[in-house]
Amino acid sequence: MSSPEHKQKIWDLIKEIKVGMLVTLDDGVPRARPMHLVQDAYDGTLWFYTKRSAEKSFEAEEDRDVCITFSEQKDGTYVSMSGKARLRSDSELIDKYWNPFVAAWFDGGRDDPDIAIMEIDIDFGEHWKSKESKAFQLYEIAKSNVQKGHKPDMGENEKFGQ
């Protein structure tokens, strides 16, 4: 998929954002909802707690192809990743990422029968990172409208994976 250095770069982009929008297919129609990262590093897999009874769980089991996006408009960071989802309920894995934020969602604690961890193995993605201020970006857009052939330099954009 990508090098360890690139995986670190992706982690550096998303680790502070924490919440991504997970897109699954609901009867063939894309549907997004927020999911909160629970891991401390990125190695090509993303981890999220979920309820087995949640619609997203059924959708991800029916069609494992999912997309998750992260964005932080203040600093111009946007990341989109696509991969395969699966639900896991190993107690060791549940214990590994357990924290007070997660506990608030599961009345039965770590032993809640409805708890699962969604594992998403990332196949490919794309990221964007603005390197300049909003004022500079507006300047670049204005400049491209005045100078034919000038494309605005909005920062870094890179595809990865497949």
C-alpha cells in the first residue's frame, strides 16, 4: 500500500482530527456518519468502536467496501481513504483501545454484548494539505482568474495505494 514514512504522514494529518465520516452503502445509496479514532498510530488499518446492532455494522458486513474522510478546514487538511471493513469482537482488542470516551457509549462496559470494533484495512486514498494561509489561497484564485493558464497553487495533493 504505502511506505512506513507515508503511513506516518497520513497519521500526522488525521491524528488530531480524530473524527472521520464513514461512508457505507445503505441499499446501494452512500450514507455517512461520524466515527471516532481510538488508536495511537496508523499502520494501514483504522480502528473504531461500534455497536453490532448499528445500521453501519450491517451495511459494512453486507458490503465491506467503505470510505472514510477526515477534514480540518482551519489548516486546510483533507484526507479520504477507502478500504475493507470488518467487525471484530475479540476481548483483547476491545481492551487494547478501551477508554473513558468509549465507555460513555456502552452501558455494559467492555463486556457489553453489543460492542464490536470496526477494523478498516485501507487500500488507497488521497490527501490534500494547504501550505499557505487563506489570504494566499484567495490571491492564487484571483490570480488564476486574471492570468490565463495560471492554475492556483493550493498546496500538496497526493494519491496513495492502488
